[in-house]
Amino acid sequence: MLPAISALPAVRHWRAASLILLIFFLCPASAQALWPAKVIADGQPKDYQPVAKAAKQWRICALLPHGKDHYWWGVAWGLSEQAAASGVELGIYEAGGYEFGWKQLQQIQQCRQKQADAYIIAAIHATGLNADIKQLTDEGKPVIDLINGIDSPDVSAHSAVSFAEMARLSLQFILQNNGSGSRIGWLPGPRGAGWVQDAESAVQQLKQQHKLQWFPGGYGPPDAFHQTSLARALIEQQPQLEWVLANAVAIRALAQLQARSKGSVPQLVAYYSNPDVVDLLREGRIAAAATDSPVLQARIAVDLAIRLLQKQRVPKHIGPKIQILTPDNLSQYNLQQLLPPDEQWIIRRELLNKDPAGKP
């Protein structure tokens, strides 16, 4: 609420109100509330504060698996915003999908040709880049694992949370809400991705402990076309499902299919969140969703790269605390850690060529 200024003359009243509104829009809540961020760093809770400005205009390459959904749009936006705030050059590349591991390898080589100082990688495969990562770190180039999980001892630091823990907490929500003994469908995402492998390991343990009736719906890239096909097939083949645990894109597809259904429908839980999932939570159309705060992870990854380039100590593993969002508690969560601004699309940006004098 704006402060009372009724004692001012009408013109001054209008000008003062306009100034207050201008300040409000120029200083959004994200700038006020994002830092210090609550994180878990090497197993310990910590308040994280990034460097105010980098010591020099470092050149950083960020590699993403694709830019097909809002999740990665938010990640790209977080990377871009933190690079701008810190005063570093950033190239943002996306491979086009989880089926294009070769392109991500190609993009690493492209960044090497541009003499990038550090690399932030959301890997398509957990081990597919290991040889290149070793070569980069042997050359003194920091490599940050972002979100997806890279299984390599040569990674400099991990800005990531455990997708195993996200899936475990999501399935525990189902079990705590009369899900024990229920018929549960499962749509994990793309086969071979590190985050999917981690999620599957967690649900496998809980399945065995609770003897769940488990109905896997298959693997596929996390885009609307593939996930809608898998979701439709799962519902048609298993019409008696009571719950479905799935990736965020599949959850949106399932919610759309349910909107046209005339029979009973399963309750839906996403084991990670994106803007579509947040909208579904707001509308009360899904039961719950885990969030790994991907925008915050992206911002932290940029800061880790800067700190490593400046020979500062950083945690080996750092990430936001995982939270389970529901329609009831959504308003308590800082959505600036998860969502890009409205109308923000994927950011693709070439790293500028380095000139002979060493300036970008």
C-alpha cells in the first residue's frame, strides 16, 4: 500500500505518488529479496551472497541442453542477469534437445576457439563430456556443473540439487496423502539424462520399500509433442491410475488431457517445476510439485565461475533447498528463484570473439 500523502497539494500529490510507483517498478522484489539466498553448501545451510562486481570482464560460456520450455528459459535468463550484474561476458548456447549430445560437444569446441575463460554446463549426458571437461580443467579452465548433473571428478563445482531427492520428496508427498498402495504412473523424461537416472534411483528404492503398484509410461524428450504422446498412452493403457508422478512437461500434458476427460482422473505431482506447473498449482489443478529454484541455481553458477577464476574458494556442491509446492503454500515461495519475467523467452547469445589485445 502506498503511504498517505493527502496533505500535499494535488499536483505534488500526483508527482509523489508517481515517484513512489517508479521506485517500486525499478526496484523489484527480486532485487531486494533474492540475496542473500538460502542454500545448502557442501551439506551445510548457508546464506549465499555473490560478488558485487568481477575483478575483470571474464569470458564465460554456458551450455544448455535445449531451449524448448520455460524451465530453460528461466535458467538462461538467470545466467544472463547475473552475468550483467557482475560485469562479465557470457555466451549462451543450447543444443536443441537431449538427442543432440554431439552438438553440445561441438559447442564446447566452439567456445574453446573463442577462448572462453570458464564453462557452465547443463549436460545432456552425465558422462558424455568427461574427456572434454578433463582437458578444460587441465588447462586451468573452471567447469561448473549446472542443474543436470555431471559425473566427473574433474568438475570444478556443482550448482545443482539432487534430482534423486526431488523425486524422493515428491513420491513421499504421494505416500503421505493416501498414496500408499495406490496405482501410480511414472513419466520421468529423457532416457540417459543424469537427472532422470538420479530420479529413477530414488523412486526405485521407495517402490521396493512400500511395494507400490508402479506403472512406467516410458521415456522421451521433455517437449510437448513427445510428452503428450506418452501421457495419452499411459492414461489409455492404465485408466485406473490414482496418481501420476512426472516431469513438468508431462504434467502439463496430463492436465490438458484431464480437462477433456469425462471420467475419474489421477492426481498429479511434478518432480520439478516450471511456469506451466506454477500456473497449474495456482489453479488447483495439480496436487504438488517439487522445485529446485533453477533461476537461482543459474545465478549461483555464474558467481561460482567468477570466484574460481579469481582464485577464491568455493563449495564443491551448492544448491537451493528443495521445496514441495502445493496450491496452499505457493504464495509463501519466492517465485523469482524459479520463474523468468513474463514474456521472457530463451536467450541465445554468441560469446564475442576475443581480439588480439585480449579484449572481447
